[in-house]
Amino acid sequence: MSIDAARYPCLSRINSPGELRQFPESELGAVAAELRDYLIEEVAQVGGHFGAGLGVIELTVALHYLYETPEDRIVWDVGHQCYPHKILTGRRDRIRTIKQRDGLAPFPRREESPYDTFGVGHSSTSISAALGMAIARSQQNDPRRVVAVIGDGAMTAGMAYEALNHAGGMEPPPDMLVVLNDNRMSISENVGGLTRMLGRLMASNTMNAIREGGKKLVGKRNPVARFLRRWEEHAKGMFVPSTLFEEMGFHYSGPIDGHDLPALVQVLKTLKTLRGPQLLHVITTKGKGYERAEGDQIGYHAVSPFDPRVGLKQKAAAGKPSYTQIFGDWLCDMAAAEPRLLAITPAMREGSGLVRFSREYPQRYFDVAIAEQHAVTLAAGMACEGAKPVVAIYSTFLQRGYDQLIHDVALQNLDVLFAIDRGGVVGPDGATHAGSFDLSYLRAIPNMVVMAPTDENECRRMLSTGFRHAGPAAVRYPRGTGPGIALSGDLDTIPLGKAELVRRGRRIAFLVFGALLEPAAAVATQLGATLVNMRFIKPLDEEILLDLVRSHEGLVTIEDNAIMGGAGSAVSEFLASQQIAVPVLHLGLPDAWLEHMSREEMLASVGLDALGIANSVSARWPQLQKIA
């Protein structure tokens, strides 16, 4: 869909940043205004990440105007703030395809555009990547510039400080700019000491007076300029701890209003002339320019299609609770029964279903910001002192705490429950957010108990089972809703390592691990096959496996996880250890990255819907009756 040139006379002329740079500086405000209106209009049509992009309109315009992108590198952190960047870099007319099958990726992606200099989905990677680019360019005597834009909570993660520490201590100092987009938000409000520090810096009238006076003095070329600059930095430390960045080796500039486009342009012009590591602190408002988004920054972080004139519709009560809601309700119920329970989330209160718990049990709720490694080891420390921590985390984010899961929890056999949301394919967020590997990486760890529910009530019972188990345990559940099984409301458990025989058939046995029981049941019924809900990836129900191989011609394992090293592999490994030779068909996710599309489209594309399962089974055992 092409842009309406009458409504967007400036933006319609910008098909690349080179064309943006043809505009006089006096017209950049009009470009930014049109870009904001266009973003609101387009995202409202299809949904997607919303508030973060509105907050960086001016910054995006200024960076692409002053830097010779893509030759100069801009590395975006927390990729959901990159929609304006995509619009200005040749993808304006395709923005309505974002997150859709064969459409634009929701995050920067190197394969999509040369302007997407580094792929991102997880946070806090930009400074490390930009530093790597700066080092490589210095080795090649390449004078082009590198900029990292970090924001939306990403500065709360330890990896950002590892990169700052490295860059600030290098000799010779690397030439790079870090832009701290400070909007005091990730998805939820930012938490922690750094957020408080930056808040104090913003609120300090004394600091602002010192800085304005320092600008006037230091800006003059006179013999005392260097002394005055050094005095200014020491004076800052008397009032606020903003010298953190200076002490780490970065020249700090700011804070400045990130929506004041002329000021942004002037500051960036100056910083382009400076050598060594620079940090520019800009203050922005998430959702800027759309009043409803400014007033509800959490609700407008990511949106479904809506009418911008009336805002988001009140969500109707869902017919079926999501697995996330089931976890959140279970957590509150278990907390009422068990005072040892403590809950931890790495900045995913809303996404992981912890809003109710955070209100009802604020002293037992711990949001550690975007710090997955810390979240896992924090839980380990709690468990050492007799608490029972529950770590609520997305599958893709637990990957970032894998060393701590092994070394700090499992190796010491500590009593920690991992409630792993978004297991398996997640759909529109694409490969960066897919939970495709958790069954593989969890089952390899000694002492772990690993469970995957097939329905809502089983999820609740598994959470209780993992909580009551003495040692590390994980319950892995998918995004969205289940088949609609009624919840019992109690806190009963499941016998450890025991599968459930759902249907006794003949010849072929379907072994289902997790969320794909419903399509598997349809095929098993059609073919007259046995159907087993395996429940446990670790420990396996070896007894039922031995029974099945004695009475069936073959086994079909089905999982919403990578086939390599997954639950099906566990079955084959066990059979091999018993020297049992029986045909086994493994159905799961292929050894490939799955692109963004709906969850239903994705499952169908890899043969994990009913038709795909039936076709795979019939191809392996053509003597069986095919599905109608």
C-alpha cells in the first residue's frame, strides 16, 4: 500500500535516509510530525509494538539525518522501538505487513535491510555489538561512525555494563556513541537502583543550573576550558551519581529532551566531532504524541488493531483463560497456602501473569529488571535459606540464564520452580522469541524435573507438582489458551514421572509431550492408534514405554520443540539403552529458524497440525488408513 502524498507531503518523498538528508534542517520537525502520525495510523491498522516507537521519532529522524547510514552503523537495542527506523529506511509502504507471514520482521533483521546492522530480539546487546563493530573498523582504518541506541529498560541488564566497562577501559579508546533513551519503562515500569539514579539526575535543579553554566563556559575556547569541564564533572558527583558513566570511561552528555529535535540535532553534530567513547542521555516519553499511549504506557506497549480516534477497546472476558492467567491464579492460591513461596520475574510482570500476585503479595514479589542471569541465581540464594522461589520467565529469556540454571541451581540441587511461559512456537514475534529449545536444553541437566501440560487443569497440577518437589523443576507451557478443560481449583499434584493413557488402540502409539494433544488425538482416533499424554519429559515414564513397545509396531513422538535433543530423542535414547529396536517417528520443530507468522500457520507449516501429523504417519506406515 503506497503512502498518501497529500496527507504526508514530506514522508512520501523519503524512500531512504539519503532522501531525508536532502531536506533542510528547518523541515525536520514536519518530517517527525508526519512520521508520528503515519506510525499511529499504520500500526493501528494491523497491531504491533506501539509506544516505544512513538517515543523515538525525533531521535530516529536526527540519527538518520546526521549519520551516513547504512555506511555509518546504528545498532538498535530492544528492537520494538525500531518501527520508525524501518519506515525511514525503505520499508515505509510495507509497515502494515509487520509481524505477518512473509511480511516485515517485528525487530531489526540483517537479512531484511542493510540498515538493520544487527539482529535483535533480546535486550541489552547493542553496546557490545556496536563496540565490536567499532573495533573491527579501527582495525581496518575505517573512519565511519558507530552508534548504539539503548533504551526501554535495556540499561538495567548486566550485559550493558560489561560492554561499557570494556569500551571505557580500552586503549586506544574506541570511537563510538551510546545513546541512552531513558523513558523509565521497559514493558512495565523500570525498577532498581539505576532507575532511581537517573530519576534523581533528571530532577536535580542544581545539576541543571551547573550544566547550563558549564555549557556556556566550556563552549568557549580559552585556557581554562579543560579545567572548567573537569570541575563540572566533579560538581555533578556532589549532587547526583551521574559520574558513573564518566568513571567508566565515557564522556557523558545530557540529559536532554529527546523530543526537542533542534537540540538533538545540535548535540549530535557536536558529538560527531569528538573522539573516544561518548554517551548521550536523552529523556523521552513512551507513547509520545498519542495521548492515550502516554497515559497508559503499559497497555499501549503492544496493541491489537484499534481505532486511533477511540483508542484500545476494553478487552472482553475471554471464554477460556490463557496459560499465563492459569499460572498467575495458581501462584496466588499457592502463596496463600505456602508462606515460603517467593516469586521472581525479569521485567515481565504483565507478560508472565504476575500483576495480581504483585498487588496481593508485594513483599514476596521481586521484579529484578531485565536481568535473567541474576533472576536465576537470586532464586538459588533464596532456596539456600529455606524459601521456595518460583521464577516466572519466558522460554526464550531463560536461555540467557542457562549457565546459572546449570551451575547455581541444578548442580546444587536447589529447590527452585521455573514457570516457563511461551514454550514452543510463539507466532508473530518470530525466531528471536520462539521457545523452541527448552525441552532440549532442560532435559540435559541432571536433577531437573521437566513437565509439559496438555491442558489448563494439568498445567495447574504440574505447577503444584513442581512446587512440592524437593529440587529444581520446570513446567513449560505455551502461549495462548488451551482446549478449555475446567480447572479443579485445588492444589493437587501428579505422580512424578507418570504418563496418562488417553486411548488404547493398536499397531501405532502416539506419545504426546505438551500442547499438541488435541491434533494428535484427532489423528489417533482416525487411525485407531493408541494415544498417551506423556506429561514428563524428565523423568520419562519408562514403564509405559516398555509396555507400548511390546504391543505396538511403532511409536510416534509429538512435541512443540526442536526434534534435535528433544523429548522424542529421550524416548529413542531410552529404547537404545534397553537394546530395543522399534520404529520411532519423531515429529516436532525442524532444524531451521521459523519466521514470524501466526502460531496456527507456523504449526501447519512444520506439519504439526492434524493434517500434517496424519500425512507424516501415513508416509511412514502407508498400510495404515489415511485421515479422511
